[in-house]
Amino acid sequence: MNIGVNARLLVNNRMEGIPRYIFETTRHMALSHPEDQFFLFFDRKVNGLPLLPQNVRYVLVPWHARHPFLWHIWLEYTLPLFFKKYKIDVFYSGDGYLSLRSKMPTVMAIHDLAYLYFPQHIPLSSVIHYRKFVPKYLKKACHVMTVSQYVKKDLCSHFDIEPEKISVAGNAVDVHSIPSAGPLPDHPGKLIENTPYFLYVGAVHPRKNILRLIEAFTLFSTGRAEKFSLVIAGRLAWKSKEIKKALETTPGIIYLGSVSEEEKYSLIQNAMAVTYVSLFEGFGIPVLEAMACGTPVITSSTTSMPEVAGGAALLADPEKPESIAAQMQKIADNPDLRMNLSTEGLQRSHAFSWQASAETIYQALKRCSS
């Protein structure tokens, strides 16, 4: 087969959730099926992307698609020309978009429906686009992938789509590629070394519930004899002005900004616990990353996060800082609990595999191409 891949979001080696999903599932499909050719369609030149197998070809499709109007042009008018040029048999779009004008059979991945629950956290132009086109994309897709049973149920409850049209192919962490714990990132004026800390790693914006996490940390740390820090690592994303102010003014907070993959894993492996208490997630990759490192996890009791944690993490009500603080206290005061969570988390992380998810996607592509 000639398999086209929507690689629009793959721009460098610092890949967050959806780009990482597209990259890893494509890489594993290409490795497992050398008889097929994979054509990655980019909307710009790529810098520093990790090497892919020899049966993967990079194709630049003109126009930067970073705005709803440009998405439409790129998907509906430009991309179909490249389907014909490279004789594509089936299209894999891992970012929730497809071409409605093209007759190309498409397997599309939907990672969450956050725009329905938190439209205020997304640019208005994007919300308008999603509301108009997501139902059309779901109807047009030959098959739909989701990253959790939670998202599958959410899709079925909001749209006229049969459960049989949806398969779950979750995120994963390649435990063999996790680097050994190295030096922690430098932070001028604030020491991370020799100070126990809780960690949040990921994009910094309102849906990630950073303000309540900071409030919870303040409740937890006030009056304690032993000093703790809350380390936050990740880029400042949409509507983060209020969060930025709290990061700068709250005692005990160390904000590092964006960090490399190596720095991220060093931070995770040295943390007392990863605190990922987002308001809404289709999966919640940092939960899995922490468990794969043997680091205890505190996560939300809502949406997909209990499903991913699988009983191997402490759950907190993300809307109640006192609930989060109580779980921090359990972690800080109970070494046996930390050890148990470390062991159980490692075991739980083995339930997720890029190879298995890639094969689920590949079989859907194969069915759709025939």
C-alpha cells in the first residue's frame, strides 16, 4: 500500500501529545510493514525530526496550515493533488482532520472533545471550525481512532456514530528509550537539587488546572517543617497571563519553561510525585510517562485519567484544591505508599504499547484501502 500520513504537526523533535502520537504510530507501522510505502505530508520544512525507516518519504505540501482558513485550503484543495501525484491508497490523519472533497479513504484519530467542554480555552476561530467540521469529518472517515474508552464513549454520546466505527489505540511510552536520570535543569536563584518536589510537566494553560494545583501546593506546604517545591515545566500556552502571575509570586514554585526530553525525564525520575490534575483529558500522557519511570502519580478523578491510571495512582477532585493537597500529604508522609505506587505504576505502564496501537491503526488502514 501507499499510505499517506498527515504530518502537519510534526515540525521538530520537541513533540507534545498529538505530534508524538502521529510520529510513534507511523514509525511503528513503517517498521512492522516494510512492504508498504509511507508518505508524510508536511506543510513546512522540518527541523530535527528523529529518523524514520527507509520506507518513509517526506513530502512538502505548500501553504502553512496554522489557521482554520489555511487548514481548509491545505486539506480540501492542495492535499488531494498530492494524493494523486503519489498514488496514495489510503490516508492516515492523526490530528482529527481530513479532506472532505477528496474521495480518499481515511482513518482519522480524535484525541478529545475539549472544544465542547472548554470552548473558552480555545481560539474562537478554532471553536467555530470544530463545531462545523468535526461532525462532517466523523461522517466522512472510513474509520475513527480514539486514545481511550472515555473518548470513544464521548464521541458516541455527542454524535451520530456507531461504536463499531471506532477503535481505541492509546498513547504509550517506550520504556527502553527513557534516558537515565541526568542532571536537573538549572534555574537561576532557585535550587531544585536536594529539595523534595512535586512536578507538573506539560503545556501551561487553564484546562491543565495549574492555578488550583498551585493553591493545593500552598495548602499542603503551609506550616510544614520540611520544605517542598512545586516544579512546573512546560511552555506558556493560551490564556496563561493569570497563571504566569501566580508562578512568579507564589512561594515554593519553580517554573522552568520548556525543557528538553532528557531534562523532562530527569525531572520526572527525581520527583516525589508527578501531579497531573487536569480538568479534562482524552488520555493524559504525563500520567503514563511518570508511571513508566516508577514515579508516583497524583491525577484527576475525572474524564480519561482514572482509566489510564488503572488503580496505580492517587486520584483527586481537580476542582477542589483541598483534595489535591490531601493526596500530596499522603505522598510526602508515607514512604511505603510511594514504593507501592512506584511498583504498581511500572506494571501499569506495560499495558500500553506503541506497537500495539500502530497495528490497530494499520489494520484499519488495510480494511479501508481494500
